[in-house]
Amino acid sequence: MSRTLFDAAGVLAPKLRPASYPASRNLTSDDLELGKAAEHLVCADLIMQGYRAFLSDQGLPYDIVVDVEGAFVRIQVKATRRPKNPSPGTRLTVGYFFHLRRAGKGGRRRYPPDAFDLYALVAMDRQAIAYLSPAECHYQTVAIRVPGLKYYRKGGASRDFEGTTFERALGLHFERDR
């Protein structure tokens, strides 16, 4: 029997438990595993688009390095498990929220200026990736709308997954460096 990550519709298949795992074993990922899964997903996405992408070593402020015609582009990956509503008193709908300026559990560390070139924001429940340039991220937090939900109005920190391609973000990055 072959096991695939995705079902026929391209949707993530449910986790398959190996027979050797005890039934009581908790198979949920902690935050570090979630981040690693997101990094691998972004790296695979870039490789499938024809780029040479590599996971970076631990301790660096970026997670992936991409070779773009001899120039190295550093990518910081941010991930979230599912949409949420951090302020239900003022927000009407849920979204994917990414905290961009801080690193580590609880945001204890700040990234140094120019530590990386692009963000890859990953919604793990959909395995959707939004690539953004730091130049277009004016706020500490970016919200990405859930595809298919109706939103009241556009906010300055809100984006859609549609159109946030690697090529677009890469163009903004190289435009900024001229």
C-alpha cells in the first residue's frame, strides 16, 4: 500500500500512524516541528518552481537560501497552524496572523536590520505560502485573509494569498536594492 502526503484532490491526507506507535502516543507537533515543516514546505515549493533552494543552519536569522541567477536570497519563514481572531471585540472575521519583527518562543528576540531578504508566510492547514518583501511589511504583524471568507473592508496590514508569489516578492527585493 502506498502512502501519500496528499489525497487525490491535493488536500493534505490525515496523519498515518505506523503500527509500531502506541495508540496513546500524541502525534501533534510542537512549535519547533511546525516551523521545520513550514521551512521544508517552502523549500519544496521553490525547488518545484525551478529554483535552487537550501535550508539554512540553525542559529541564523533566515531559514532558507535561494540561488537566483548567482545571487543568494535569504528567506525568513513564519508559520501558523490555522486562522484565528486575536481581537474578537474589534475584528469581524478570522485570518492568518504572522508576527514579523520578533523571533523565538513568545517573541523574545528581535531580528537585526537586513537579516533576510524576503518573508515566506505559511498557513499550514492549507499549505498556502505568501511571499512578501520586508519593504511592503510596514507593521509588526501581517494578517492574511482566509480564502473564501467575505471581509468587510481592506486593512493596511491585511493581504491575500493570491498574488503573493515568489517572483513578485523577488522583483520588489531587487527593485529596492537598485
